[in-house]
Amino acid sequence: MRVRSHSERPIKRKARAALRLFADDRGVTAIEYALLGALVVMGLVILITQIGDFVSTPFETIASEL
């Protein structure tokens, strides 16, 4: 019978905890939704910037003619 040293136990416990963490997939959905939300926000920022440039040109033209 082999006697385990005290230093082996925390390492095995940490290894088991790491394996459980990698096997847990509950956070995957949240990450996917966060990435999807970030993509939508980036698209909206680009769209609003383009609309702002498109709308500001006629106002600047009218303001310069006044």
C-alpha cells in the first residue's frame, strides 16, 4: 500500500476542479449571447455613423447657403 504525501492531495483536488470547470457548459450560452449582442451593437454603431454622415451633408449645405 502506497502512502500519499500531503502535497499530492491538493494537486489532485485542483486537477479535478479544473476538469469540472472545463466540462461545465452552462456559461457557454451566456458567452454566445454576449458575442451576438456585441456584434449587433457594432452593426448599429456603424449604421448610425453612416446615417449621420448622410444626413449631415444636406444640413451643412443649407447652413452654408444661408
